[in-house]
Amino acid sequence: MKKVSFAEFGGPDVLHLIDAEEPHAGPGQIRIAVRAAGVNPVDWRIREGQVLGAHPTRLPSGVGLDASGVVDEVGEGVEGVEVGAPVFGEGASTYAEFAVLSAWARMPEGLSFEEAAGYPSVVETALRVIGQVGVRPGQTLLVSGAAGGVGSAVLQIARERGITVIGTAGAANQDYLRGLGALATTYGDGWVERVRRLGPVDAALDLAGSGVLRELVELTGDPRKVVTIADLDGPELGVRFSGVAGSVTEALTEAADLISRGKLHIPVQKSYTLAEAAAAHIDSQAGHTRGRRVMVV
């Protein structure tokens, strides 16, 4: 089978499309014929060797955590899913023609494989950080870097829970944020004052790692009311860095319910082939994403 792999840590140029042996489902796992794989910032952080504590990596290594596809092997002890079922979930080395998943859910009716591949990690992350930051219905949450995949999920989940959201993003994404129910403003010079004019902030999330943690602490008045998923220096300011996943299966179940009820939709901004993995990582690292980037197999 074809698979994207890297044999050393480094830039996008270390990614290569290779011929590899097919993986097989072990106990409690399923294997899918991959139709699409999600492109996440953690993918290139793993490729660079940034997050070895949370993601121990043995070289050579495959790439990718999220995928959608059709079940073609069911491991020992797995119940409730059968060969031929369309699923989306999380596993390992998903930039490939076949991948093993350790957490999954059936795809909601009407969702394409391309769209489904964009949900697993971002929805788990969104649910996790909303819980960790402790924001409650009736309060206001500030989201820095709100137009990407995690931000898109946070805005919609928060709205469903009765939480007001102020989102920062580039000028081109202001209408997109408003369409997701957020109070929107741009980042850049004067952004703190623009946020203040929109109202007081009870809690804040840093999803972009753009060096705004001090300002987020200033706006909330307490570093314990700020969570980052992108700035590794957060703990130096007393800000929690959230990098360890919770229950992906529970997150997928909630995502499927929200999608089915029309309460959650994350658009696919751009698709790539496996041979274009390096380009996908370059674009992901550049930021300015609206929704998701995915690999189509």
C-alpha cells in the first residue's frame, strides 16, 4: 500500500510517499480502507519532534491521526461495527491507503468521507478545552484564532451550550465567524481594545499560538481562566497547555449527534493527495485556515 512516512525529524521535505506493508487490526481495533485523512497542526509538530512527550515517535514513522473510510477488518473483542461500515475516527499513520483506528463512530447520514475526516481530533480538542477552561452557560468565552478547525467546533459547541463567544481572526474570516454565531473582531494592533468594546471576558482559549497569552490573561484577569493548545510557553505564565487527548470515542459520539441535528458543520477548505503531504503541512503551518484541510485517498 501507499503511505506517507518520515525517517528523520525536520521540515516538510522529510515527508515521502512510500510502499509499505498493510497494517492489521489488533484487539479492540478496526482497520479501514482510508478514503480521507485529516490534516492537523499536531501532525507537523510530531514531524518536527516538538511533542515527543505526548506523542512518542519511533522512526521511521507514518503520519496522521484522523481518518474516515470503510471498515475492512474488525479486531478481537470489537462489537457494534461490521466490515463495510462507513466510519470516522482516530488512530495512527492515517495518511495511507489502509489505517488502524483505536476510536471511531459511524458516519452520520449525509456526511461525505472528505468532511468526516476533518472532525475527530478537532471535536475532541474543542470539547476538552471548553471543559478545562471552565466556561459556563451565560458566560463569555474569547477564542483567539477562531476560524480554524478547532475554533469552528468551539464556536458551534459553545453556542449550543448557551455560551457567548468572541472570536478573533483575519479580516477575510469575519463574516465566517459571525455565521457561526460569534462576536467577531480582527487580530493585530488594537485587538485588545476591540475585544473590550465587545464586552467582558470570563475565559479565553488560545488556538493559534500567536503570542497573545499575556493579553488573554489581562482580559480574563486570571491565568487559570486561559487554556492554550498552541503555545508551549503557556505554563511559564500560569496558563494551562492542553495537549493530552481525553475520550475520543465519547467526543465522536457527541460530534455525530451534533452533526445529525444540524448543530455542527466544519467546512473543508482544501484537499490534497497523499503525494501532496508536504504541501499540506506547509499550508497548515502557515495558518489562516477556515475550517479543515484533508488528504483524499
